[in-house]
Amino acid sequence: MKNLIGLSKEELVDELALLGEKSFRAKQLWQWIYFRGETDFDKMSNLSKDLRAKLKENYTLNRPKIVAEQISNDKTHKWLLEFDDGERIETVYIPEEDRGAVCISTQVGCAVGCKFCHTGSQKITRNLTAGEIVAQFMVARDAYGEWPSPTSETRYLSNIVVMGMGEPLLNKDNTFKALRILSDGDGIAISKRRITLSTSGIAPNIESVAADLGVKLAISLHAPNNEKRSQIMPINQRYPIEEVLKACQKYQYIMGMSRMITFEYLMLKNFNDTPDDAKELIALMKKYNIGAKFNLIPFNPWPSCGFEPSSNNKVHNFSKILEAAGYEAPIRVARGQDILAACGQLKSKKQTA
């Protein structure tokens, strides 16, 4: 049976038409699925008994199977999820005091193969469907009881970061479709200003993040020049820094210079953490006139990774140099390290869950 989760509104209208139902029923069904999070057709009280019976006979609202879940000492929550074909991914919720972000995956494994990333050591298996991407957030909502959608600012699952397993812009159509569903005002209704898509730099698709979605953009940069970046990010040989930054200019032209682009920068000991590296980053941003802020990420080690984190002194000095040039450069606090849920540590093998 077809799973209705992940269908667009137009597709939902088409499915109901096949059952002989009028289009307004699609909005009612949409609200049951995405506003109330209902999984039982029998409980959809404003639908006729006949329609509920047809839906039960032909469709499902299944979530992925939770194979394992862990909660870190800092309350970071990680799920190992399994889909109908047995493939698995990880999803993470990172809580703050009165809000939090759900870190969503878009692929099983990753084709980009960054040398510092645990996910990158797991070869790509397949893209996730739009429904499989949306369902990750729904699993988190189930866990925290946030159905129906809160109307106040007390929503704890307040943000979405597309920074989990996989490269979202190599699964563009499904990722974009999922984010449209997640931001739709009749359902889950996460504001586009609270959604951040992170890419390793698939330059041809960056402009469309603004033109087609309007969500925030983060670039995994991690080096100030092509020579160093290519050593740790093979994708740089296809889309070098210059192409990525030109695409960022187009994104910012559409969104406006006030919409800062976040550049994620992993601090690797004796590789990219010198004052000269910081100054080279500043020169890059000025050359391309990018409205930028930097997110300095302490490296989170994983078994047999071959890299070490920069010292605290080096990280803080790096931040000070960027800030002196007028750029925000906060140092990210590592979250969920004890359960391998931190940045770059996700992998869907059962033994790492």
C-alpha cells in the first residue's frame, strides 16, 4: 500500500480523486497527517466512514521503524531508523533550553566522501524519498509529544537542520519536496527562517536553495584554499571554492545581503587552524563580497579517523582574528559526542547506533 507521507498537496488531491472524493478532502487529510500527526485513519473524525475505510484499504501512514535510540549526557537524542527495504539512517535532536533542532538525513550513506566525516566512510546506498525525509521529523515529534503543532513559541522542536547523513543537493528534488511539506503553514509549519540546508558545495544547485525554497544556507567549507580543501573534500575537485562562492553570490542576490550565509569550518590540528588560514578566509569573503558568518567546529573524533582536534587556544585565536575583521565566528559546542551523535559522526551501521 502507498504511504501518504511525503506526497505533495497536489498529489494528495489526485489520490483522493481516484477514490471518488472532492479536492477539499485533501486539506482535511493533510491537517490530520501533518498538523495532528495522526497515524490511524479511523480517528479522522471529520472524514466519512466510507472514506476512512477506503483510506485504510489502500494507504498507510507508517513511520520508519526505530531500531535503536540513545540519549546523550547532554540530552542530545539519536534515533537509528529503518525503512521498508531494510536501509537505515540516523536522525538527531539537539535540544537547547527552550527550543531545539532536528538534524535530518537525506541519503543512506554519502557520495561526497569527506575524509574527516564518519558518514563519508559509509558508501552511498541510495537517496531517501521525500516521505522518508519528512518522516524523520515526525518521529521526533512523536517522541516529544508535539502534536498537534504548537501555536506558541514554546515549541521545543523548533528548527530543522539538513545536516545529517548524505549531501542534500545530490538528492535535490526529494529534499526540496520534503522541506516544502515541513514548512507548509497548514501542517508542521516550520518557518523557512528556522530551516537550514547544509551543502558540501554542489555549486549548480546552490542558487535554487534561494529561488525555489527560501531557506537558510550553510556551506561546509573547512579550508581557505583549493589545495587544502581538495585534500579533505574530494568534491572540491569538481566544484572548487571559486565556483561555490560565485553560487553563494547568486543565493545572496536573491535572498538579500542581510541573509547571512554560514560557513562551517572544522578545526583540524596542524592542517587548517593557523592565523594565516584565518586571514586567507577573510580575503576570500571580501573578494567575493559575501555576507558571511563562520561556525567554528571542534573536530569530533571517531574510530580510525586519522585526524585530531585543534587546541582550544588555536580555536579561540582563530575566532578572534575573524571577529576582528567583522565576521561572527562562534565556536560550536560539541553535542552528543558520547553517543556518536555529533557533527560528522553519524553512520547507520547498527554497531555505531
